[in-house]
Amino acid sequence: MDVSRLPAAARRRRSTEMREFLRSRRARLTPEDVGMPAGRGRRTPGLRREEVAVLAGVGASWYTWLEQGREINVSAEVLDAIARVLRLDTAERGHLYLLAGLNPPQAPPVDREVAPELRRVIDGWLPRPAYVIDRHWNLVAVNRAAEEVFGYGQIDHNCLVSFFTNAHYRAAICHWEDAARQIVGQFRADAARYPDDPEFGRLAEDMCAVSAAFADIWAEHGIGSATQGIKVVDHPAVGELVFEYSSLPLADQPGHRLLLHVPKPGTGTEPRLAELLAEPAAS
């Protein structure tokens, strides 16, 4: 459906409905519902526009335009991301598609697609955590161990965003402030490798808007780089887990990296990890 060809009155009604629909869906969720810290100084209930944008992986300005019902280009992938963040059911998701001028999907989307060979490597790394990120730190593929250990779920699309906005992840990471400075420094170093890519700046700007901790560390202009390191997680079910990790570039997918984790010897992590993975997978 070409929205631009609708009569002016119909376009105004569509804009009003889009604005009221998305506002109402934001208002029925709390930060805790999507795994974010509540924060302070909220004068209205529900999620803020900036929070929906960063969780969905879109620009805050673009999401604002969408909520205002402006005539902007939208894709099914972006609408699906917003639908997941706002926890829309099938009917609500279809309504969002229609308001955006797209035909509702006939089948559920595929969240993560990778080459079958790489998928087998990631799943074959079990019971140890493994995942793939692209150059913007978007999660491309995650195995079950990474989901269980780090708390990655369907709403987690970017490991930088999850580090600062996923309350479960933040509570589990030991020495969080040191880890935060390291990860921000690594992201800034990655951004410098792609000076013509505006996505890094957009993501940093949006993160500054939703996370005071990120904004403070970003302002320090620290630089970091790590192909190997240690991650320490205080898991609520099995206690402390200590991993050595390696970040491996994927030659056939420039900018993509495979992160492999192994239990650090002498920490008791291996039996605790086996106990964690023996439990039924979280729904």
C-alpha cells in the first residue's frame, strides 16, 4: 500500500492512529518488563521513545518520526524489531504493519540467520558459550550456553546495548565498571576503523540518551582492543562462572567476529556450567 497516495484526510487519520497506538503500547510496559533498570526522574509511566529505539536497534529520531506517523521508509525487519520490544501479539503486529503501509506477514520472521556451517560450529561449541557479532556489535547468532550464561533473549539484538540496558546482564557481570570501560573503549576503536559508517555514531548517540553510565564513559574517549580476555559472571542459579574468551574475525564476512568462551581452569566453572546447561532451557 502506497501511503503517499491516500487522501490527505486519510493520511491524517493514519498518523493519529499510529501515534496513539505506539504510545499506548509503550505506556503499558515498564523498564523492568524489558530487562532495563528503572532509573529516576520518570514523569510518565512506560518506556521512553529513546528506550524503544535503542532496544529495537533503530535511531531515536527515526522512531520518533514513525510514532508521529510521518511518511518514512520502513522495512518488515524494523517493524518486527519494534513489535518484539513492545511485545505486540499477532493481531497488534499486523495492525502495525498496516499502519506503516505494509502487508502483514503471513509467517513468523526468522530472527537470526547464519550459514549452516557456522551455525553448526556455534552449536557444536556447547556446553560452552559462543556467539557471532557483526561490526556494529549486533548479535548475529547465539548458542544456548550464551543465552543461559549471559541472559541473552529475543529482545537482545546488540551486545553493547545489552551490556548497558539489560538489568540481568548488568547485575551478573562482576567488576562491572572496569568491564564497561573496556567494552566502550573497544567499541570506539572499532568505530575508528569505519570512519565513513554513520551507524557507529548513531548507536553511540542513542546509547548516551538512554544510559548515563555509557554517556559518562564515552566522554572519557578511552580506547581499547581485545582479541582475548576474561569474563566473570555471578550467575543467580549456579554462582560464579569465569571464562577465557577469544574473538576471531570471520574472513568471509568482513567485520563479523566469532566469540568463543572456555571455562578458566581452577575456578570450578566447568562443573557449574554443566549443572546450568543440564537444566531445561528457559522459555
